Amino acid sequence: MPKMRAAIFVEPGRIVLEDKPIPDIGPLDALLRVTTTTICGTDVHILRGEYPVRKGLTIGHEPVGVIEKLGSAVTGYHEGQRVIAGAITPCGHSHASLAGMHSQDGPGTRHGWKPMGGWKFGNTIDGCQADYVVVPDAMVNLAPVPEGLSDEQVLMCPDILSTGLGGVESGRVRVGDTVAIFAQGPIGLCATAGARLAGATTIIAVDALPDRLAMARRLGADHVVDHTQQDPVAEILRITDGRGVDVAIEALGTQATFAACLRVLRPGGTLSSLGVYSTDLTIPLAAFAAGLGDNTIVTTLCPGGKERMRRLLAVIASGRIDLGPLVTHRFKLEQIEAAYELFAHQRDGVLKVAITP
Amino acid sequence: MPKMRAAIFVEPGRIVLEDKPIPDIGPLDALLRVTTTTICGTDVHILRGEYPVRKGLTIGHEPVGVIEKLGSAVTGYHEGQRVIAGAITPCGHSHASLAGMHSQDGPGTRHGWKPMGGWKFGNTIDGCQADYVVVPDAMVNLAPVPEGLSDEQVLMCPDILSTGLGGVESGRVRVGDTVAIFAQGPIGLCATAGARLAGATTIIAVDALPDRLAMARRLGADHVVDHTQQDPVAEILRITDGRGVDVAIEALGTQATFAACLRVLRPGGTLSSLGVYSTDLTIPLAAFAAGLGDNTIVTTLCPGGKERMRRLLAVIASGRIDLGPLVTHRFKLEQIEAAYELFAHQRDGVLKVAITP
Amino acid sequence: MPKMRAAIFVEPGRIVLEDKPIPDIGPLDALLRVTTTTICGTDVHILRGEYPVRKGLTIGHEPVGVIEKLGSAVTGYHEGQRVIAGAITPCGHSHASLAGMHSQDGPGTRHGWKPMGGWKFGNTIDGCQADYVVVPDAMVNLAPVPEGLSDEQVLMCPDILSTGLGGVESGRVRVGDTVAIFAQGPIGLCATAGARLAGATTIIAVDALPDRLAMARRLGADHVVDHTQQDPVAEILRITDGRGVDVAIEALGTQATFAACLRVLRPGGTLSSLGVYSTDLTIPLAAFAAGLGDNTIVTTLCPGGKERMRRLLAVIASGRIDLGPLVTHRFKLEQIEAAYELFAHQRDGVLKVAITP
Amino acid sequence: MPKMRAAIFVEPGRIVLEDKPIPDIGPLDALLRVTTTTICGTDVHILRGEYPVRKGLTIGHEPVGVIEKLGSAVTGYHEGQRVIAGAITPCGHSHASLAGMHSQDGPGTRHGWKPMGGWKFGNTIDGCQADYVVVPDAMVNLAPVPEGLSDEQVLMCPDILSTGLGGVESGRVRVGDTVAIFAQGPIGLCATAGARLAGATTIIAVDALPDRLAMARRLGADHVVDHTQQDPVAEILRITDGRGVDVAIEALGTQATFAACLRVLRPGGTLSSLGVYSTDLTIPLAAFAAGLGDNTIVTTLCPGGKERMRRLLAVIASGRIDLGPLVTHRFKLEQIEAAYELFAHQRDGVLKVAITP
């Protein structure tokens, strides 16, 4: 039985590279030979035991690769084709999927809905920090990479760009809007880039790291606020001349940023939340106008499926945005433990790492 | 100077009927002779000092009446015409109004937005628990009452129906949806009726009072849940076979109902909040899927303006719903202090009172 | 090889009942034993050769039945289960499906879109006027029938109700709207019922047949207009006091009704078109305000897929509408040629026929 | 009585500069001293008698100016302030305005709706090709010009940009869409710029004039098609690899471009129409999929009101687009007849002229 290498979860604090058999595939699956993948903040939560997964699971949900083998019922693709799959891999036939909410995909449970059910790679099935990964429901999930795009150019599509832009879309950002984005990690940066793409004309990016604020400017921010130097709420109200923002995007997952988003909204404004929280959240009464401010709070889990990936690949292919600079460090798969070490501690100005098996 | 009677706020605990001059009007105003009005839960908050207004202000924001006098610049109406005005009286020219968000009307402040700025009657200007009321921006706010409709039939339009239906609309209830409404006071009942109007096919009403639950059934609920007898969250999940509801409507303004709404939502579902809260709110982490459930929380302040009123009057005129039974008690204006006494203590099965000057 | 009976297209003017082998199924299919089906206006177009299909094709796209056999890869269902499938049977993995537009399903062509590509039964694959039918992509398309509902009660869900309500949804009919529906055949009647379900409060139904106008009233019309007795445009403008309607629904497929819809729209109103046209259409300049009326024309092909069917079954199960009376005539499968004869000539007040194998 | 100069319509073929009294203003009006204005294609229709207006009417609907005088009831502005007003000047209190459809503003008629009723300047009231213009409902319509922006920079906001971007918004262009724009006159160019602003990633501009195609590229087109050299339908299908476009924008007002738009749409795509037509339109049956393509046709009249202008001014102030180059020629007001001569005959590569009183 041929073997491959895979980064597996062993116990809190330990993700290690081990050998595993190259998996078999079912009739609707595809086997992908991974050419590039990356590590996500969520993977660090898994590493730390903050998000529980089963022992032995292969981690990783952002694959770029080449089709090695197709299931017997899969048509429309060919072996050797360069593709990506989204971090979210819906089945296409759940009630959630058919209602257009692919991320809450839940066949067989709660009438076809399951919270976060679309997130399978490195969560409920083996992920892609490995030589090979099985993509379930291949015809729903495999998106060919347009010619001329490198692995690193499309590496943000499966999760980071889909999520960041998703926050912009859920917030219904429109041409001429004023938008604030709290936190400029990879997802916040993609939300900043997405707000620019969607036509926001006053974009305010908040973070504490100069490198991230500089990257925010490069990707489209008109103003940057270092929250260690200035109260971001006061500063955003100053920039907007007291009006507040149309849409505030939360991209960190903390109470402080969540509340700050509410505090900078104009009446009728929208808080679009992308963060993964680890505690109950408090809505401050005044910032919520006691429930009378016509406000909206909306959360978004990374949209997936091949049509979503096609759209994002079209964005990249158009050259409208260049997310290549988000890749700050490169590792071989055999160095993945070092990559986790660097990424988990946000050393050396790391934004995203590229892992190549 | 001719006098009229008006229910004015004196101090916490005291709203009294006093004489005041019949007010003058400006060029864009109309003077309305009030024929019927009512008391709202918000008025009780004012009475108790929980919502501060200035001393001497006339309370009340739900007028049915007859045009007594029109401002010099007002056209399209005539004296003697039967009209209503919404509880919310936008100016029509603020940035908020022009953007379609009339309730957050704020000329001259925060660039034309002000939280709750559209609510003026009995809040920032004299209200309608009086013989006469000045309606500002009359051409924006006066809606003729269709022939054949009584004062009591249209008495819910200015606030209760507009708010209740507004919660249904903000929640984007559609044909075939499952909807739960927490609390069946007048606004919750109108949300129940509104969910029925909008085509929800499984409607679950929650309250503790048998009369209110009976009225909920009459207005369209398919299921009623007495939360003192059953855990409403468990019961709603049972009724929906574990699936949860598409939309949950909060119509009370408490932490308990807010959290219960989140707990009964299916993934991707919407909490539509109508309550006026008096404390910070807590979002339970699990019910919020840690921010990954594709959920929406939306709040709605009573929509106003004459086009809104026209639409609601069309609903009433169509006979699709009959809100007459919500009027459980009737008082003369001179008895308004007794009406407050009854209404504030929810005595005698009171839902809404009709006050006739 | 076991045989079954099937109504097949032979040549223009001839659909006949013949024996065919009971078909095999692939891994994703289900074999349904049809218990009730019906004839659609589209089938009559096929009969007359106005819509071309290949010789020997089994006609019919509205199946109610029992699962006889499941493909090897199908999970979540069991043999013997009572189900329906929509007239439109998307694959669930085309770009169109994943974008939520299941009716334009087109794997492998035009990047995953194909005009009307979701319509397969009795069009591109064998249909259900037969003892058995193969349902493709069973997990996408099979919807269990709730207990207590008869075949005839759910017979309108696969096409007639989905289309009629679809026209209401595409037209964005909302609570308090004024809606006119041109033609009260089965689809127009379901649009009338759908407008009522969605909260329209002035519903005007147009047709020439008294039985159909009477049924329109029963299903929710407030006004009926016999266009042979009155100019429907003038009459609708009279009923609406010159204002026009918010939404006009075309349910016949002719130039006359299409133009009449435009003529009764208020500025900013929407024409929601359901008809199948057989000629180019003309937009009258004045009714279109020379392109400056902020009008919308939207067309809808019957929405399909199991989530759509689940929603429609919930509508029927709720008792909100009763479409049973649309079944005016009943035939055994062996009488299907007579059923076509009656239905094609609209004899004897026929609305829909029930065919039972 | 002080006099001013104004370009008035005399008879078909003749718009001449004459003296008129400087007009009085009512309580809600403002008198604007015009500093820059321009000529629109619609003005040429008026000149030619193709669009009838009354004799003696001052033409022009795109004012940039300084407040000379404010009506007695106008607050929130001051004399000497630099402002623009939209081509469309809604009243703010019609049913249309209150429903958010300001362009179909119609107080007192058809229940508050009137086709094109919001277009008043140079149509139903005196326009702005003059030394002074009266702006009706000043508080609804006057938008201050941000500091640092020149007259020519904001000259496209009142009509050209509002209309062009409006077509993009009505077509619901979103990030990653493919959009074709037929005709690259000033409005088509602004639609091209708007599609870029809104995130379309494949933008195809069609025209016959090399200068206009070059300008289209400068404003955001990825591909340009000279329809005299290539069949634009075939070329667009080639560029999109047979898929078609998500949104096609018609910016000319002819049958040929209207039909071409339909022919390049993918199934489910939207035709967003901006042109002013002069004949009935024909919808080709096949391009319309016989009514079964889930297509939308939507028309847009220039959105107006000060909130709209504020948003557009924010777009200009952000520097995201530079419409300055659209001004190809400059004239003094006394030369306006020559300006009409040049513009009406599209001589000398003219796109827009700036007229300065």
C-alpha cells in the first residue's frame, strides 16, 4: 500500500508529519496530489486544542493541486488537471446547499442543515497538509486553475479570499460606502481588498502591526489606525466627521473588536462578523441603540463550492488584486512543524506560509 | 388663546392631564384634531422614568384624527380629512430618509442620521394624547384613512402593526418559512399576524398568558407555547423536528428571549429583534456557532411615513387581518390616568386601550 | 426484461401508450413507481409538435410516487418511501445549481449553464407518464411527502405551484401589494394563490372563462376581470384608481397579455412573466416609458430540487391553500390518450387531470 | 427686475440664449448661481423636437453652482455654499420618493407616482443652462461639494455618473462578474467605470469610435469591441468562451443594442437598460429562451436627491475614478449655441462640454 506524508493532529500542542496510506476514493471523490497548501489561524486553534478534532486527523483545508485520480462517477474533469478546492466542500444535495447556503451543509441531520457542516477538510475528514487529499463530491468542489496563474497566486482562494470577500458581500458593501475593518491578519486584509473591489470609497483598516497596516494600504485602505496609538472608535468617528461607517467588519474574533464595530456604525449600519469567537459576546446597549437602531449583525463562514472558486479565480486572473505578497514564508512539507512554530507565534512578520509537498 | 387637554410627563411616576394652548403650526405642519389614540409600552417606560423625556412634554405617538388646519406650504390635503400619521414622522429630506431609512432621520446631525431620530411624537416634540397634535412635515406623514374603516380598525397602523410587520419584513420571512415569535404583547401579536400575512406556514407563538396565546392563534399562530409550562427552546425544536426555525422574532426586550431566539434558529437563520432592551445583551457562544453559523441579527424601529401608512391601511382595508380585537378597553381622554394605571399593570387582560378625546 | 407502459411521443399529433422496458438505474438515480401524475400545457405543445422532442421519448414531468429502487451511491432514502420530484431536476453540481439557479442547470456546457437545462423529464430524458420513471440525481431531487397528504393534494407541487409561486417570488410581491395576474389556467391560478400567500392585498385575476374566474376568487383574487367583457387594462386602472399595480404576472405566453401587463404597471412596477412564448415579443414604447420608468421584466422557469419541493409541501401541509380542486378529471394510465384529448381541447371545464398508473 | 441669460427652447431646431428675469423663489426653494453646467444627449432630443417641452423653457439639468438665496423654510445650508443638484429633483414627500424610487416622483397624481416625474429641470421647470436656476425642494436636493474638487470634476455627478452607475447597481453587478456595455457615450463610459468600481472582473465595452473605446479602456474596460469591425455578439461570446455575460448594459437606446444585450446574456443573466428609446422594442424569442431563461430586464432613470449626490461626490473625492477627461470642450454661456452645434453633431471627438456662465 503506497504511503504519503501527512500533518496529523496527535494531541493539544502536537501536530506532526507522519506516514499514512494514500487513501482510496469513492465514486464521487477525486484524489488530489497537493502541490501547494498553507496553514490557517483555525489550524493553530486545532494545534492548541482550542478546537477539538479527532486524533490522527490530517489537518489543512486550503489545497492547490493536480488531479491524480477521479471517482468512477465523476465526469467533466481529467487526470493531470490543475485545480483548487474550497476550504468548504459542500455535497451539493443537502437542503442547505440547495438553498444556497453551502457552508451549513448537513445531509441527514436537522433536515439537511448542520452548523459549519460544509467545513470538512481537516475538521471531519482528512485535510490537505499532505502529499495527497481526497476531495469529496468532486464535481461540486473542483475548480480548474486558469492558465498562467501560479500556485501562490491562487493559494488564498480556498479560504482567505473567500472569507474576506464574503464578509464584504454579507455586509452588502456598495459603491461609495465607508467601511472599517478591524484586524489586518490575512482574512482582514482580504476583507480590506474586498471592500476596495466592491467599491467602498472610504476604507479604514485597524491593527497594531506596522507591516500589516502597510499591507492594508497596499491592498486598498485609505486610512490606517494603529489601535495601540489611538482609540480606534474615536479615530474612526473623527475620520468620518462623526457620521460613522456604513459597514464595520470584524476579522479577529474578540469582544473588544466586536464591540468597537458596533460603536463606529452609523444608525442603520451593518456589522459583518468574520471572527471565530471563543467566549460569549456582549452587545453594548448604547451602541445597539437599545435595539432601535435598525442595525444588522451578520456572520459569514467561508463560502465554498466550485462556482465560488471560479468567481474568485476570475478575480485573481483579472489582476484587480494581487494577493501574492500575503505569502511571506515558504516551507517544504517536511518542514511543516517549523512552519507551524513560526505561524502560531506570528514570528518574523509572517502573514501566510506556502507549504509545498 | 384657546386651550386643549394634553397628557403630559411631569416626573417619573406621573403623567397627568393638563391644559395647554392649542399649538400654532409652521408652513409644513398640520394641526390634527385627535379622534382616537392609544398608549404604548414605550409610554409606560416614559411614565416610569426609564426613558427620559423633558418635563411638560405631551406623550403619545399613535394618532387617528381629522385635519383641523394645514400649514401654508402644505398641498394635497384638505381640512376635515380623516387621516393617521405614523409613530415615526420622518422629515423626508434627511440623508437617512432619502436612503430609505426613515426611522433614523437626523437632519443636521451626524450627516443626516440620528439614532431613533424619526421618533418625534411624545419623545422630542409634543405627542397625541391630547385634543390636538401638530404633525410635522405633513406632506410626508399624513395618510388618508380609506372610507369605511373605523378609528379602532386603523389604530394599530401608526406603531403596532408597522413594527410587528416590520420585524417580519426585516427577517425576510417568505412563503413556506417556519417562524417563532417570542412574546405576544400587541407588537408580538402583530408580528404573528404579519408572519401569517407574509406566508410563513409554521408559526409558533410564545407567551405565558392564556388570553394572549389564544389571540395569537386567532391571528395566525399554528402552535402556541406557554413558556411557564414548557421550555420554549426545547418545545420549538421538538415542533420543528430538530431543524429549528428560519426566523425568530424577539418582541419583548429581554436577555432571556433574545438568547432563546438564537437557540432556536436553524444554521443560517435570522433573529429579527423588535424589543426595546434596557441592559447590555449577551450572545451565547454555542447558539452563535462561535460566529460561524451564517446567522443574522437585525433590529427594526417602527417604519413610518405616509407611504408606509398607506400600505398598512391597504392591509386593513383588504380584511386580510382584523386587529380590532386588540382593543380590549376604551377610555375618554379625561380618564387617561386610569388608562395608564390599567395598561401599565397589564390588568384585566388588557392588550390595547382606545383613548377618545 | 420486465415491461412497463409509457406515454411516448411518436410524431406531431400522436402521443401513444406503449410498452417499454423498466429502465435500469445508475449509482445516483432512483427508480420511482409512479402513483399519480398529470398532463401539463407544455405536454400539449409537445403533442402538437410545437416543442420538439425526440421520437420515442416518454412524456410527463410531474411525478408522485414510491421509491422502487435506489442507486448504489444514494443514501438518506429507503425503498417504499412516498416522494415527489420537481419538474426541474438539477444535478446539484453545475455552476448554475451552485449559484442557486437550478433551472438553468448545464453541466459541461457554457461553463455550467444551459438555457432551461434543468428541465429534463419528458424533454431530454424519459418522463413520468408511465408506470416507472428514473429520477436523476436522486439525493438532489427526491422529496418525501409528509404523512396525511394525498397524491392529489401534492400533485401541483412539481410544476404548477412551483411555477406560479415562483412568479410571485420573482416579482418580489410583498405584504400590501396590488397584483394583477393575466390568465387563470393552472399556473395563473397558482400565481393568484401565491400572491395571496405572499400578502398581496389587492389581487386582480383576468381570464375569459367563468369557471376559472370563480376558482381564482376561491384561491384568493379580490377582483376578477373577464377580458371578453371589459378592457382589462382600463378595468385594472379603474380598480386601482389610476395608480396601476405593483406587480403584473403574465401566465399565458401571448403578446397581448405581455403588453397588457406593461400597461397596468405603476412606474417602477414589475412584470413577472411565466408564459412560454412562441413569437418575438413587442414592448410598447409608451408603456415602457421609453426606457425611463424604472421597470423590471423578469422571467421564471419552474424552480426545482428537493428543498424547493420541501417548501411547497410545507405550504400544502399547512392547509394555507387547497389546490385539490384544481384536479377536475381523473384517468387511468391506459386512458391517457383520452386524457390528452380532453386536456388539449380544454373540454368540460378541465383544469388539471390526475393520471394513475 | 434684474435679468439673466438662459438657453431656451423656441421651436424644433432652435435653442437660443435670451434674457429672462432672475426668478423668485418659494419657501422651500434655493436660487443657485450656476458656475458650470453641460449639455446632455436628452437636450439634443429636445432641440430636435423629439422630446417635446414647452416653448420658452430653459433647458439643462446638470448644475454646479453657488447658493445665491435660500427659501424662508430652508435650513441647513448657507448662501455662498458650493453645491450641486441632481438632474432628478424629487420632492421627498411623494409616495414614490418615500418608497425610495425618487425618479418616479409624482405628488398628487396616480397616488404619488408619475413616470419620469422626478425629472423636472429643463423638462417641466426651468433648467440650468442659465446664469441662475431655482432648485425646488432645496433640502432634498442640494449637495455640498467637498473641498478641493473642481467644477469639472463633479460635473458628471448630477446625471452622467448617477445614470451610468445606476445601471450597474440595477443590474446587480457584483465582484467577479462579467459585464458588457453597449455604446460608450458619456453614460456608457460611466457604466463602464461603474462596473469597474463595483468589482466586475471582465468588462467588455462596445462602440465604433476609437476615441471612445480608448476612453473605455482608460475607465476600466478589459476588452473593447468595435462593432463596425466585428459582430459584437459573436465577439463577446468568444471572449467569454461561450458562456455569455452576467450583466449586459444598454446605453444607447436602439433596438439593435437592446437585442444584442439579450443575445450575449448567460441563462439567468440581466439586461440593464439605460437608453432612451424612440420606438417599440422587440425581444427576440430565442435570446429570451421563449420566456424560460430566468432573465431580467431592468430600466433605470438617473437616481437623484442629495443623498445620491453625496455618495457620488464621495466616489469622486476618493479618487477611485477620474471623470475629468470626459470634458473635451469648454464654452462660455454666450457660446452655448455653438456648443449645441458641436455636441449635437458629435464633432471633433466631443464627449462632454463644460459651459460656464
